[in-house]
Amino acid sequence: MYDFAYHRPKSVADAVALLKGKEEARPMSGGMTLIPTLKQRLARPSDIVDLGAIKELAGIKVEGNNVVIGGMTKHGDVATSADVKANIPALASLAGHIGDPAVRNRGTMGGSVANNDPAADYPAAVVALNATITTNTGKHTADDFFKGLFETALSEGELITSISFPKVEKAAYIKFPNPASRYAMVGVFVAKTAGGVRVAVTGAGPCVFRVKAMEDALAKNFTSAAIKDIKVPADDLNSDIHGSAEYRAHLVGVMARRAVDAANK
Amino acid sequence: MTAETGIGARVKRKEDQRFLTGTGRYVDDLPLARATYAYFLRSPHAHAKIKSIDVSAAKSMPGVVEIFTGKDIADAKVGGLICGWVVKDKHGEPHKSPPHPVMALDTVRYVGDTVAMVVANSHDEAKDAAEAIHVDYDVKPANVDLARAFDKGVPEVHAAEAPGNLIYDWEIGVKADVEAAFAKAAHVTKMDIVNNRLIPNAMEPRAAAAEYDKGTGNYTLWSTSQNPHVLRLILSAFVLGIPEHKLRVIAPDVGGGFGSKIFCYNEETMVCWASSRVGRPIKWTAERAESFMTDAHGRDHVTHAELALDKDHKFLALKVETIANMGAYLSTFSTAVPTYLYATLLAGQYTTPLIYANVKAALTHTAPVDAYRGAGRPEATFVIETIVSKAAAELKVDTAELRRKNFIPTEAFPYQTPVALQYDSGNYPPIIDEAIKIADYKGFEGRRAEAKSRGKLRGIGFSSYIEACGLGPSRVIGQLGGGVGQWESAQIKFNPTGNVQVLTGAHSHGQSHETTFAQLVSDKLGIPIETVEVVHGDTATTPFGMGSYGSRSLAVGGSAIMKAADKIIAKGKKIAAHLMEASVADVVFENGNFKVAGTDKNVPLGAAVFAAYVPHNYPLEELEPGMDENAFYDPSNFVYPAGTQICEVEIDPDTGVVEVVNHTAVDDFGNIINPMVVEGQVHGGIVQGVGQALLENAVYDKETGQLLSGSYMDYTMPRADDVPSFKLGNKITPCPHNPLGVKGCGEAGAIAAPAAVMNAVHDALAPLGVTHVPMPATPLSVWQTIQGAQRKAAE
Ligand SMILES: Cc1cc2nc3c(=O)[nH]c(=O)nc-3n(C[C@H](O)[C@H](O)[C@H](O)COP(=O)(O)OP(=O)(O)OC[C@H]3O[C@@H](n4cnc5c(N)ncnc54)[C@H](O)[C@@H]3O)c2cc1C
């Protein structure tokens, strides 16, 4: 990797100040995505601002009808949290299937959501649960946050501090892992909350997306039979050596039905 | 004394202590004072002319010591890398032999081809400087598609030396006889298959380090080699011209090879050569991405095969046409793999009287292809065992029955096949019977029905393999064009205090020699296993040997150790006879003691050894002092392990996911020294075979020639949760021609498994009208196959 200056601030304010003042500074949470990128010399930041020492960023709280998860909370902590398991078991289960134990013990929710990898798991949960993303400057709704391939609504120097998820009535996430990387080739998160039914798909397209036709059908009848004839067009989906766009479109249907069945269990 | 540690005991691996506690010593661990670090700049293009290379900016970068390009190597008159096996084509002409420069001179021929070597004070500085090298490429069209390699107008890899990309057009068998048999056949089964290309992925990437001693003019090269003596021989005699006695090659702990570390590679050659120019030691370790790009790949065949059967379902003849990928350059043993290690195995376990095989070796703009675990034999087994299963399905007969009907009868051994080999021993029916019992073949239809009730398609597949390994009789290897002998060496060197070093020319990079070979010596000489140290991997300390590959270490290297032990005993008898004042003819050796039959006279081996080193009371007139014996063993034939694997899979028709739910392997490896080690070898082999069948695939982009499966993000390595617990069994027919009665076990798992798995996949999908699924049967490929079958059914 190329040389960079390393900082480890103790507060969000200090982190933001460090990010602002530098030529090309990058925040780092778990480093599970950023460090491989550096090692492959695909990025050349002047400064790395490690968020690992900022206490206010980690932790899980239940606030009223919501579970609020700090940006620096590790996947492993989400997976094993009693609060998450009690209120949004599908989210705990999703977190427990990200990568391998080493990745889950370093990788964070803030890092994953900020990175918006098209094959990442969390974006499906954030969109399906209509979560709210809080940053040092304000709030974003889930629908407005994920903009495209590795693109989000975050502006320069803006940090995810926490994400607030509503408690669910029913929800499930079913992932078809890429055989090699085990990231999501297609992951479908189906959720029924006080706000209605949502179906969010990750891995299949360039960015997480909702399937409105399925949401409408499930709002009337929350069974897998209700969506069995709903097809997702293959046109804008990803295609690679592990899955053609047609295959991914087909898998969206299969995973969505399995998610509904799992949510009903 | 040796019951718990002798032949047949499950002795825990001695080497695991250091490997599992992180105290192994690999090439990269070497502390070399004043070391420099090499980084290789590689071609980003599959095919291009190098118009110019400008290293001037890079040379002035911080920490840079020296930069070498292909021109520097050519100016220094360094030889090219060699292909050590001359295959003669069907007209008796030697194969085409395009040059294989150590670094590209004016053309690059695959993504990863070496363009420049930067030597710097640190790895990062070398890499920084490599980025500052400016190469002006004139990019040319490339071909990475094996099936198209001989088509008109396809880009040529070495137009002048190998026109039309053809390295050889080789055949075995008499075509006319085979055609005549087909004309009389009651049934013919035909099949088109691709044997997918694999990337070896040893856990330790390739690495090299070299040091030149100006005072003596000696070079030392540390390399991740499976055969350090052969590497030294090649570098000395053909490439660098450093006399053999001035070059020491050390292969210390090596973390897996699977064949990929047999060969002589560019990087180790360059590191060795440059060490004297730089005047400081040079170290290099491949990054994982470089391993994917530049380790010799495996397999990669396109094959058409036909099997003729008579009305009683006896095999009449087999016809095979194969195109084998060589990549862009001929790697060290590449030419032998799809010929002598492939077509000579096409009889399998069967009495097929007539076999014809035609193999064309092709150049493509891809990494070189060479031997990989099984080397030719997995490809042969895949052809035979899938076509036999296909024939059984077409004829609607039991797949095990069809095999049994055509097995070589036990009384027919030694058995001469129509494709050159003479099988020394075998007894196939009990093997398949045992496998059927362990796998509960009878209960399969019940399990299939139960799976169906869960929406799963369950299938079962057989693979009855034979392999020729334990390479090999040197005379035969020579007749077939091999450039080296194939014996093995051993030295048993006692120390005055009674412990012993066993030096072997074989090399352990995961095979457990330090344990198994110590068991042999401990058992044979009746001494505690803790007193035996196995030494390997250093040309300065071990006798010249051929290294480890082709499941040869025990059958050939172990046999050499036995011969050396016999010499120790013979010498010990003479010493003991002297000490006991008895006649040598009356001395017997039992459990570590020399005795005179019928008396209580007794000299422990340790006492004889001590007398040999402190010869105060010793027959010096007739006998040299010391206890240090050498042996070389050249086998009279290959060894022929055989077995049957039975695989059961369940397929999810909605997603195409194939799950291996049961896998049974029953093998005949001859006598077994350490059952635990053998099981480990079989487990690993099966996992690699399942990997080939379901997961692994090296894919180059047809347009750009880029390696698409160039990292673990896209190359699917098998993981522990991809396979079930295996069920293993044994049937032993000792090898009749080596002193231990052993065969080889290192490759069997990988040889048999792909056909067993694919046959199970085909069986599972047969109800949908599917007759062929391309390998690997990934979820995508299975799903697409099901879609195709459904479309066809709907028409
Ligand atoms: C082997 C392996 C397997 C994996 N498998 C999966 C998988 O199956 N599913 C899956 O979803 N992911 C997977 N991942 C990715 C993993 O979940 C990462 O942890 C995650 O994508 C990034 O989180 P991080 O905390 O490591 O972020 P980092 O690597 O530290 O940062 C990632 C990016 O986000 C930015 N960033 C970090 N924190 C913040 C913040 N608070 N606010 C704003 N920007 C920020 C960084 O600047 C950087 O650009 C895998 C990773 C590995 C190495």
C-alpha cells in the first residue's frame, strides 16, 4: 500500500475536523473493505482517520419502537445482541452470515452501509426496514440514501453515527451467496412493520432496490403464494461468471418466496 | 517396541507440532542479512508487442537497487526455460518447442507474463518503482479459447515455431482396428466433455530467495520446490549454466504444491541469476494474485469420446479425441501430461480390447498448464467413468453391474492393456462390493424418494478408477521421452550415539514423510521412532533425488530407504558376528538385536553402531568403520492403485445448487504404513475432486484475455462446509514388485471424485431429461441446464 498519515481521534467532532482539513482523508471503521483496497493500491488517501476509538459510535440501544445501532458496531455484536434478536431477529441472523468470524469481529454496520457494495447484505435490511441513517450533520431516509453502485447520499466528510431500525412484526432475509466470495449474489429482505410491507433486494443489481409489485401483493396477503407469479425484469441486473442477469432475476423470486415463508414461521 | 509406532500404526504427524504452532520455516521466513526484495512487473495484456521499456524514472526511485528487463537477460546469454519431456507426434517428429524466455523480450503472451524485475531495499519500494516503469505495448489480438485454438485465422501464440498453435498431434492405438470394432457394435455411446481448467492454490504462495557468495563463487537458492535436485539440474544444465556443485538448492518447509511446485519458473531463475549481479541476497514471495496468474494451471481439455459395446454389454472399443491446453509456453513437464499420463490410462479397470486416442496439444494466450494433482489421470478417469455411466443410463442397466461385467478379472493379472501399460496387480470386484455396502447402494431409491418429498432431486454416481503412479521405471520413462531418471535415493546415517538421520531425495510439502518414513525405519531397525530424524529438501545434505510428485514418495523413496536399511543390517551382522565371535551366517536380526540362533548371545544394533564409530574391537581388515549406507531404487514398474468412489448429491431444482450428501471411497493402496496419513491424503484429494466437479473454474475473458477468476472473490475454493464427512474403506492387494508392497495414495481422491460427482449430478437430473451438465456443475450451470431441458420438453 501507499504511504498515508494515520489518526485515531476520540470523538466524532475530532474525526470530522481531521477529515475536513486534509487533502484526501478517508474514515476507517473495521477496515475490512478499506484495507484490502489499500493493499491492492486501488486507493491513495493522504490520511486515514480510524474511528475505532470513538466510544459514542459503538453500541446497541432500544429507544421506543426502534433499535438504534451505532456506526462502529461490529457485525458479530449485531448478530449476538439480545435486543436485536428480540426485536428484529432477521437482522441478527443477517449479521451472523456476513463473511467469516474474523470479518464479523472487525467489520461494522457504518462501514458496510457507507460503502454500499452492491453485494453487501446490510443495505437490504436498511431499505426493507425503512431505517433512518443518522450522521454528524443530519438524517437520511433509507430510500434516499443508496444512490447507485458504491454511491450514497453521504457528502464529503460526513460520518454515519448510527442507524435506527423499527421493530418488526415479521421479517426474514434469505441470501443466495456467491459461491466464491459468499457475498450476496441475490439477497432478499422481506419485512412487515407498522409502516407496511417492504421487499428489498441486494446483490442482484448495481444497487439495492425494492420490488413494489411484491410489496403490494404481500400487503394484501402475506404468503409466498401471493408473489409466486411476480417476475423481476433481468434488464438492469448484474451478470458475471457466477450468475447471468436472467439467473439473478429468477433467484430474486425464489429468495423472496423463501423469505416470506421464513418470516411466517 | 515399535507396535504403536511401526508399520500400520496411526502415528500422529511429527511435523504438525511446528506447523500448527507457527514455528515452521518457509522460504519467506528466512532471515538474510542485507537482503533486497524483488518485484516482477507483469504484462497486463494477453498478447502484445513490447515496443519499448523505459526504466529511467523507476531507477531513480527511493530504495531501488537494480532493474532488469528481458534484454538484460538476453545480453547475459541466459538460456530459456525448458520442457523436459519430448513427445513424438504421430509422424515420429518431436513436439514443437517454442522459446520460453525467462523474461519477455519483445512479446508478451499471457496476462502475467514477466516483463521486468525490480530489486529494491524493500518490497514496497520495489513495487513503487515497478509502477514507474513505462512499457509501450502494441496490443495484439489474443486467443484464450481452447476449442478454437486450431481454427483458421485465430491469433497465433508462437507463429514461427508453432504454426497454427499446434504443439503436437499425437496418437496411441490403431485407429483402423478401433473403427472396425465400432462397425460391429450393438451400441455406441458418445460424449462431448470439457475438463475444466484449475488453479492449484497451494496455501503457501511460490517464493524464492538467493544468495551469492563472492568468496567461493557459490550460489544458494531457497525455493518452494517439490524437487530441489531436479530444479538445480535444470538451472545448471540448461538455464543459468552455474555448475551443479556451485549451486545449492534448498526447499525448506513448503506449504503445499499439488504439482505446481515441480516446475522451474521464471522468478526463481531470475532471483538466483540476479543475486550475483546485485551482490546482496534477493527475496521474492508471490502475492496471491500472482499465484492465480502465474502458477502453472491444471487440466483444461476438450474431448470427444465414443464407447462401443456388444449386445452383452461388453466393451468392444474406446475412441477418444482430446485437445489439451498448454497455455502460452511449455512448462517443464507439460507435454507428458495429456499423453503418457492420460491416454495410457484409458483402459481404466476394464478389459476394453481396443483403444485409440488422439491428442492435440494447443497453445493459447493463457498461463502455462502442467501437472496438477493426478496429472492426466483425473482427465482419463473422467472420460472413462462418465462414458461408462452414460452407457449404463442409455442401456438402462445398473451402473455398477455394467462396470463389474467389464472389470479385468482378478486372475488376469499381470494384465497388459491395449494402451502400453501392464497392470501389476489388482482385485477390483471386492472393492466395488465394499463401496456398495458402505454407501448403502441398495437403500438409495428410498433416499431418492424421501428427497423428492422435500423437493430435492437426489442422484448417485460411481467412479471406478485406476491410476499408474510411483513414477517410475527410468527405462520406460526414457523410452517415452522423459528427460530424467525416475529412481529415488536414500541414505541412513547413524550417529555414534545411536540415533539416526534418514536422508531422502523425496520432498515433503504436506505428505508427512517425516512421520511415515520414520515409521518405516523404526519398524525395520527396531529402534524408537524418536531417534529417527528424516532430512529432506537440501541438495547439499541429501543424496541426489527426484522429489515428490506422481504419488511416488513411498513406493519409490520408501523402497530406497528399505534397501539402505537392508545394507545397515547386513553390515551390522558382520560387526555383531565379530563381537560375538560367531559366524556371520549364524547371526539373525530381530527387534533391533543381532543374535546367534539357539544361543543367548545378543548385540543390540546400538552397540554395533558404537563399535563401528569407535572401532577398538572391530574387524578393520575386512570392514570399513562407520554406519552410513546409501541406496538408490529404480522400480521395475509403476504401481497401480485402484478404487471405487460413490457420491450422492441432492439438487435444489429452484436454484441449481448441488449438495454432496454422501461420499464413499474404497481404495486399494497396497500395504498401508500410516492409515491416518492415508485417510488425510484421500480426504484432501476428494475435496479437490469435488472442487473441480462443482466449484473451481479458471475463466479467461474471451475478448480481453484477462483472468476473470483471479482471486478468491471469483475462484471458488472448496471449503469444509462444501463436503460431508467421507466414508472410507480399504481392500489391500500388495504391490508385487516393491519391497514394501505399497502403492500410492496422494492423488487417488482427486482422480476419482470428479466423475463420481458428475455421474451423481446426471443421475439426479435424468428425470428431467438432462443427459449432460458441463463441469463444474455450479448453481448457474445446473440451473441453465434445467432451463434448457424444460424448454426442450415444452417444444
Ligand atoms: C473476506 C470478507 C468477506 C466478506 N463478506 C461479506 C458478506 O458476506 N456480506 C457483506 O455484506 N459484506 C461482506 N464483507 C464486507 C464486510 O462486511 C465489511 O466489513 C464492510 O463492507 C465494511 O465495513 P468496515 O467496517 O470494515 O468498513 P471499512 O473498510 O473501514 O470502510 C469501508 C468504507 O466506508 C467508509 N466508512 C467507514 N466507516 C464510515 C462511517 N462511519 N461513515 C462514513 N463512511 C465510513 C470508509 O472510508 C470506506 O470507504 C466481507 C469482507 C471480507 C474481507
